[in-house]
Amino acid sequence: MILLVDDKSENLIALKKTLENRGFIIDTALSGEEALKKILKTDYELIILDVQMPGMDGFEVAEAISGYSKTRDIPIIFLSAVNVSKQFITKGYASGGRDYLVKPFDTDILVLKIKTFIKLHEQTIELNRIQQSLLAEIEQRKLAESKKDEFISIASHELNTPLTSIKGYLQLAERSLEAGQKENSKLFIGRSRKQADKLNNLVTDLLDTTKIESGRLKFNYNNFNFDSFIENAIDSVRHSYPGKQIIRTGLADIQILGDESRLEQVLINYLTNAIKYAPESNQVFVEVNILPDQLIEVRVKDHGIGISKEKQEQLFDKFYRVEESSNRFQGLGMGLYICAEIIKRHQGEYGVESEPGQGSVFYFRIPVKPILDLN
Ligand code: ADP
């Protein structure tokens, strides 16, 4: 839409009609003040401004328009009956005008100019839009880059820790062997194997995370007994943490369809987190419930450090770690992200209930017979 501004209504009506006949949509204002009000409310493609007006003249209106970022780029054509001196024309351009026409003017020429300026205006808007989106993308990339750097530094540290231990234990085992202390050497080899398992888990999580990203995390669905699955997962954690008590309640002696080893990965992750983030406590609770609508639920409860409400929403995000506890506990923030993906692929739900200082319950619910996406 084009805005025509002229204090003489007969001029305004005549030009409005001429331009409407050429297919333009026209709005009008009878003073500089009225024009400014309209300009701030409506997006015009072009403004045609009479120079001589009582009150605010055309130049003043143009200057005011160039002061607002929203209106700065709207092209302005000045129309003038007098003031044709070079000085006035210069003032017209200086105040933000694109062109200066002196009456009487050729309507065909005016129409050509209007079309050209509108096209240029559209191109400017498009260029601005592209510039804004490029700037936003650059910012996003910078952020992603710095997050990646941070992740690489944490990951290197996390991978290095068990590796250093393995080297140390193997050295000790070697020395014990040389000294004929076979039992000691066995002990150190056992410890280095545990560290190698840790390393292996970290690398597996890293690989799983990249596979999730590229949609390549594979699942093998089978029917299996839910109770045995729970027992197996608990056993394997008990084995790694002999000092901790894992107390199970609830039975589910039913066959369910799913990827047993992936679901085991979820339960083991919940359990190891429950142990890791509850260093002062000895007990972890596993509760199994059969819910209505063919749903089965597993809840893992600890009396650990807990998590504040505002942090709970992000727990299952990739690489998210609660900042306050991140220095105290090792980790990469991949475990719960992988758990979430596994439960989603079983058409299930997951979540957390927690109070800082009281402990947490991490749960998942899956259908006994999900309709699975087998890709
Ligand atoms: P990681 O333990 O390697 O950091 P996870 O993805 O398993 O990664 O967990 C993400 C974050 O969630 C952890 O860094 C921790 O802050 C929080 N968290 C997970 N489980 C618990 C829990 N049982 N108690 C308190 N905080 C937890």
C-alpha cells in the first residue's frame, strides 16, 4: 500500500484516483502529523510526500520517518510545486527521500518510479531478512562450537580417567607378578578390568549418542519375561556395586515385547545414577507395577542429592548435567538422553519426581505390547 500525503485534498483525490487506476492500493493523509501516525501503525511500501504543508512539512516528516527502525527503509518520493532550487532538492535527498518530482509531472514516469522503488524496497526487506537469519545462524554455530569444545574437553577427561587407572593397575600387577605376589597381581588385574568396563561404557554411550543423532540406533524386538529382565539388570548392578543394597518390590511375571538389552540399558542407567548421586546412602529401591491399559511401570528410587524443579525438565536432554553437582560427580550427560530415546522407541513415557536433599524417583512406563516402528 502507498501513502499519499498532501494538505490539499483536491490534489490528494486526483493523484489517488490516477494511481488506483494503475492498480495501486492507496491510503491518504492530509498533514504531516496524520501521516506520521499512520506510518507507525501500517506497513507502507512507499510514501509520496508533498513538500509544502502547514505544520510539519514534507522534509520534517521524512526526517522523523528515518528515525524509526521500523520505517527507516520505506522509500519516499517528494512532490513539489515550487522550491525547485538545487538547495531544496538536496534537502529532500538529505532528509531520506529517494526522488524529488516537480509538478506538473508525467504520470507514466511517476508510475515507473513507484514500481522501481517498491521493487527495491522489497529487495531491501528480503536482504535484511537474509542478513538477520545469517547473523542468527552464525550465533548458533558459535554457541554449538563452544559447546562442542566444552564437550570434547569433558569427554577427553572422562575417557582419560579410567585409562590412567588401567595403566596404573597394570603396572602394579606387573610388579606384583615380578615379586611373585600372584594374589596381588590378580587383584590389580581385576581392578583394571573394571576400569576397562567403565571405558567401554563411555565409548558405547558416545557411539549410541551419535547413532541417535543420525537415526541409526538399532533395536531388536523380542518377547521376553519382564521379571527375569528386572532380576538380570539388578544382578549386574549388584555385581558392580557389592556394597549397595538394591531392594525390589512388585512382580510382573508376564511376557512383553521389546528390546530387552536396550531396556536393560535404561534400568542399569537409572540404577547406577541412583547409586552415584546418593553417595551417603546405601539403599536403592526398584518398584515394578502393572498399570491399567496394558502398561508396565518401573520406578527407581534413591535417597540422594535430588534435583530442583527447574532443572528436572532438562535432565533427559543431550549432554545436560545439573551444574551444581557436575564437579562432584563424573559423567557426560548422555545416559538419560539415551534412556529417553529407548523409551520413546517403545512408545513409552519417562520422567522424574524429585526433591533437593530428599532423593529422586526415575521412572519409565511402556506398553506390554507396543505397536513398534521396526525401522
Ligand atoms: P551423567 O550421570 O553422565 O552426568 P545422565 O544423563 O545419566 O548423565 O544424567 C544427567 C544428569 O542428571 C546428571 O548429570 C545429574 O545431574 C542428574 N541426575 C541423574 N540421575 C540422578 C539422580 N538419581 N539423582 C540426582 N541427579 C541425577
